[in-house]
Amino acid sequence: MDSKHPLVGKSVKLFPNDTFTKHGIINKIDDLGYYIEIYRCDNKQEYKVGDIAFFNHANQLHFIILN
């Protein structure tokens, strides 16, 4: 997979096996996983707006495509 994947650039609502949802844009998908820039999240979690979060394919990542 590469940055030409059809999901790159999509806005998503993330559910990475924790309590808090977060919103981001998929920047890159490769053989290792997803690189997602966070643009909305709860202040009570480790993620911050502007972070580039990496989720490997082995994670229990669930997301809803928003656009």
C-alpha cells in the first residue's frame, strides 16, 4: 500500500480499542499501518490535536469514514 490508497485524505472517526473517540485525516497507509493526523479529540486522552498517530495493522482499530 502507499499514499495513493483510496482512503488517504479521508476524514475518519477513530475507535482504537479505548474509551474516547477521536477524529483525524488519514495521511498515509503503508505495509506497517495507518498514519492519521488528529484534528479533534477529548482532552482526557494521550492524543492532542495536530499529532500524527500511527496505528499498526495488528491494532484493533475501527473507524467510520466521514467524507
